Amino acid sequence: MYEGTNPFRYGDLALDDAFADREAELAELAADMRNGQNVLVYAPRRYGKSSLVLRASGLAAERGVLVAYCDLMRTPTKERLAGALAKTIYEDLSSPSGELLERARSVFRGLRVRPTIEVDADTGGVSFSFEASRRAGGGDIDATIENLLELPQELAAERGRRAVLVLDEFQEVVKLDRRFPNLMRAVFQTQPEVGHVYLGSKRHVLDEIFADRNEPFWRSAKRLELGLIPPRAFGPFVRRRFDATDKGLTDGALARLLAVTGGHPYGTQQLAYAVWELVPVGHYAHEDDVETALAHVLRSEHNYFSTLWERATENQRLLMLALAAEPSRLYSKAYHDRHGLASASHVQRALGALVKEELVGRNEAGEYCIVEPFLAEWLLRERA
């Protein structure tokens, strides 16, 4: 009898067996990393882009590629960015031979601002911190970051291997300094042995960086956009996870679960987790189990959804209710009349705001729909 843990994961990175589908994107991105192709990976929050890139990084590493990963969401200052870059360059790119402190000092000997290097006595891990003078407009730390960005090419050439620098939540670089895209592009375009993978979740900022012909990153990276996982692909994954743990679910239960989530990676794992918990080992989940689990999930999300509703304007509320009931391309006057929507210009403004907030997006058919997991169900039950 199965006595293990719940096989579904949400909230944390979905790796190994918890990773759902995306097989085509995984193979494509791993090949791009091996080939040194620059790639922009775009997806709204909680679509699994970090999980995808880390899985692809593992596959690339198996083929001898050096992969360094830096999450810009965790680097709110230039000094912290420098520290994060130094850590990933040291741990992922530099040669593993040599005594820890001496090796670290040798890697970063030429930096304008020398890091303070600390070794954790328990884990043996090395951390780097930078304290730069703010004189001359912070030029020292800017020069240090530029030097750090140059190191992957030097280390890749030194070790005779291709390297990849992964920059997660890349749009955050603009918050650090509007000049940083220029600095980075000037460095990156001279690195033949280094591929760059940029992850991002804010389309409007990424479009400013990569889609504006006046910006330095214009047409500098292949674009890989992640959407919802089609139910026909997600269904077998959910069923396998149930079957592997001595539980099952009926065709009706599986169809209802996927109809609720629409193939949203986070939402599907969350609802499947809740359904799995309700079913005893050796039994099947039925449609009423899915409804019970959904009620639990909606209760847990109620405060969050209430806050979203309170912040929304009247036109945004009307549009959310319309899309929750009936996804649409929003061109039809009949649709506007049917759902009591305002003028086309008001609808477009409301749509732009909801897309920017990542509450609304397009489904596989190209229609606008609610993409925030469970928000459509909550709207239909609580507000419609």
C-alpha cells in the first residue's frame, strides 16, 4: 500500500517527476543552450518557466555545458546583483580545483570593487558581498558588474567548454538602472562561447527591452513563449501521478478538474493536490471529490480574490465577469451587449490593465479568458 507523500507540487519549483509536460519546449530549450543561442523565455507568473529552464539546464549540463543561474528578483541593489553574479560564477563556471578562498580570490582579482568572501564552516559554501563607494555616481560598482559579466566568456574559453548565463526575471534589470541593458548588451555581443537565457513575466517591460528597434537588445534573442498546457497533454500526467500512488480518478473527474484549471500549470497541480488528499489509497476520485476539493481551494483563495475585486474599476469588473462566463476575442458588438460592457475604448483600456496584471490572457484558441487560477470559478460563484 502506498504510504508516500502527495505527488503533486505547487508553489515551489516542479522538478523531476513533478514536472508536467512541456516536453517539446524542454527539448528545444536544452538544444538552444547547447548551441549557445540567446533565448528570451516569456510566461506569466506561475506558468513554470523557472522549472522549465532549470530542467533544461540539467540536460545541457549533462552534455558538458556550464550553466550559471542568477535570479534578479533577489537582487534589489547593484551590490546584491554583484554578489549574486559572483556566487554563481564561482560555483557554476570556475574550475573546481584549488583551495576555496585562494580560488575565489584568483577568479575575482581584477574587479574594481573587491568582494568580501565568507566560507560557511558547516556547509563549505562561499558567499560574496560588495560594498561600493557611492562617489562618482556609483561608477565603481557599475564597472565591477561589467567585469563580472565578462567573466563567463573568459572562464568558458579557459575551460574549453560552452557556458550559459541564465538571468531570471530579467525585466528587473531596468529597475536597477535604465542604462544596464546597454551595458549588458555591449558585453554579451562579444561572447561567442556564452549563450544567454532571459526569463521574464512582465510582457510590457520585456517588449520595451527586446521588441523596440531603438533598444540595444532588439532582435538579439530567440523568443520562447509558454502558454497554458493543453488538457489533452496535462490529462495523462495527472492520471499517471494518481496511478503511481495506488489511487485513481474517473474520466469524469479528470475532465472536470482540467475544465476548471484550463491547463494552468500551477492551478492544475494545486487542484490535483487537493483532490488527491481527499481520496483514500485504493480508491478512485469522482466528480463530487473534485467539487469538494475546488470548494476548499476557493475558500483558501477568497481573501486574495476579494482584494483583486476591490482594486478593480467598474469596467474591469464587468470585463472579468464576461470573460469568466464566456471567453471571447472581444470584437463582437453582440458580445459587448450580451454582457453589458461599455464602449470598445473602455473595454480595451480595461483589457490592457487586466493583461498587465496577468489576470487575463489568451487561451489555445486565441480568445481572451481569465488566466489567474480559480478566479473565473470564484467570480461565477461569488459575484455573477
